[in-house]
Amino acid sequence: MKIAIISGGVLLAAFATASCTTQPSSAVAAATAPVSMAVGPVPGVTSQPPLPQNPLGNNEVARTEGRRLFNQFNCSGCHGGHAGGGMGPSLRDNVWLYGGKDAQIYASIAQGRGKGMPTWGAKIPEQEIWQLVAYIKSMRTPDEPEPPE
């Protein structure tokens, strides 16, 4: 009886080993082959549309009006008299947490930012926000109205 059990175990092991080394049939291989197929859009941003530019561009009147609005809306209360920084960040340096392009500056003013920048979009007309952007972009350039001394 012991010999039959041992022989049966050896035979079972031989079948198991033999089945592990055989190649699957072509039908099984075709059914399990990976298929590359687009199933919809890839999540996440793959490309962004171009950001809008300031419609006022580098207009001298817009820059000067932006300087006046900067003081009128008390932007200088947080950013300093010539935007050199205070309670709010400096707008005169090259470090921009949310981007220094026209549309990004516009968005920072209109939508506000965390850690203290209020939302001004509902209080300031679009034209005036673009004037503020024109002034801010003119900082550190020869075109800046009333530059610091």
C-alpha cells in the first residue's frame, strides 16, 4: 500500500511538472495577448490653450492708470508703495508663485490666491484689472510710471 501511495505521488508530481513546461495552444495565447486600444481621452492635461495677452499691451496710459489704481485699491497696503513687498509678496522680483504672464497675473488679481490675496474680480472691472497688470508688468523696466528712487 505504501508503494502505491508513493507511486501515485510520483506520478502526480510528474504530471504537474509536465503540464507546467508545455506551451499554451495558439488559441489560449491569442486570448491572453495584451491589446493596445484607445478607450477614451487620457486623464490629465495634455496640452493647454495659449494664455490670453493683455489687450492693453504696453500702453503708456494703461500703465499710468494701473499705477493710480494700485494706490486707489490699496494694493500698496500689502505689497508696499512700489510693490517691493510687505505683508504681501514683492511684485518687483522675478519670483512668481502663480506665474508672471499677463493672464496669470490677471487670474491672481481676479480670483485671489491662498494666504491673503483677496478676490477682486467681482469688485474691479476687467479693464481696470488689465491696467493693473500693465503696471505690474512695467515694474523694473524703463517704462514704469513713477519708479522708486
